Amino acid sequence: GEKRGRVPAAMEAAELRVGFVGAGRMAGGLARGLLRAGKVPASSILASAPSDRNLDAWQESGCRTTHCNLEVLQESTLVFLATKPHVLPGVLQEIRPAVGPHHVVVSLVAGVSLQTLQRLLPAGTKVLRLMPNLPCVVQAGAMVFARGSGAGDTEAALLKSLLSSCGLCEEVPESYINIHTGLSGSGVAYVYLFAEALAEGAVKMGMPGGLANRIAAQTLLGAAKMMLETGEHPAKLRGDVCTPGGTTIHALHQLEKGALRATVMNAVEAATNRARDMAKD
């Protein structure tokens, strides 16, 4: 039958061949998200890395592996670049001869601009820049991507339809990518710190640690889900929990005294500035 989707037939998951140049934690998280969602069969994924250290986990999930970056280009149409930033220029020089108009190249490399990627790849290459975060591993990631001048609506739609299986995926102007890093890439760590503190408060009051951790995690999950599903501003949702003279408003007063909001805003700012600085190196 006729394909009605915006993604061309050649890019349908059944025929899509996905390659990863670099096989670290972030690449593995994306691949696991795709596999868990059944978007791409393991046999259609090929990952390359210089040593076997990271590749063993890929083989266990049924993906193919190699030590040769060029092989990834020859075997795949959608190629994720997931190397360390300082390694990337050398890798791009190496794969450049194998990059053709049929490739869609997606960089996960922090701090490397689309402009740099386009300069180091053949003219007109379809390049996109993606910034994921670790919860992609459990299909609850938050990702943003920006497209280079060679990438069109088709490539953006392909990336979005594939990665929606790994979590929230939004197209943004490239200038937002460093902010996303400060908000979401690093932000999961702020949330873990908050979760740890929540649970420790309960432990102090007499609840066992394991139970407190589970309840804290579920509390964060539930609050986040309500934000996403109601679309309400968090201030309204917070107001809904506060009854006059009740427990919540007493607790919130303590958080305000501790300048929680200002501290978290400072944290996002610091991480964003650090991401910007790293991009200039």
C-alpha cells in the first residue's frame, strides 16, 4: 500500500540501518531506547569503538560491532556521531570520503557546532545536532535537536519519529542546545540531589531508607507526569496542593528561607555557561 507518513519509504524502520561511531554511555542509551521501543531491530544497528571495552554490552543486546568507523558509514544510512569532542575532528577526517548524499549524520558531541560539523564534512551533507540526556535509557529522555543547512523537513521528521520512542524530542534553534544541557543534561543530577534530600528528611523522621527512596522517586515521577499531562504552570499545580494553614505551606516556607529557587536558577546558569565555555575551546 501507499505510505502516508511524512517519512519516506526507504527510511521506514524495517529498512533503516543505524550506525553509531563511538559506543559510550550516551550512544548506548539511545540505542537501548530504540531497541526497547521496537523501532529498530538489533541486527540493523552497527556500533564502532576503538576497543572492546564498550562494545561487549552492544553485542549482548544483539547489535553488530566493529573497530572500523568507515564500515559504519558503508553499512548505515542514519549515523550517530558519539565520540569525545577532542577525537571528533580526526574521526570526521577519516569518515569524510565515505559520507554521501544518502547519509543522515546526527552528532551527539557536546560543544561542537553545526558550523564546525558542516565545515569538516562534504558540502551539502545532511547534518543534525542532537543533545540527549541519560534517561533516554529508560525511554524517558529529554532531547533537543537542531538541523544544519543540508538537512530538511524529511530528516527532522525521521529523527523526531525515531527518538520520540526515547522520550520528549523537540526541534530547537541551535542556541538553545547549551541551555538544554544546563536544564536537562546536567539537570537530572540536580533532581537526584533533591530526591536524596527528600528521602533523608523522611529517614530523619523515622522511615526506613529504601522505602523513603522509592516514595521520593514516585513523588517526582508523579509530579512531572501531572505537569506534562495537564500542561498547567507549575505554580498553579503547587497552589493546588497548599491548603490554608496546612502541612505543605509550612514546608514551602522553609524551602523559600533556604532560597531553593534562586539556588536552582544559579545551577542552571552555571551549567549553561560551562557548556558555552567548553564550546569555545
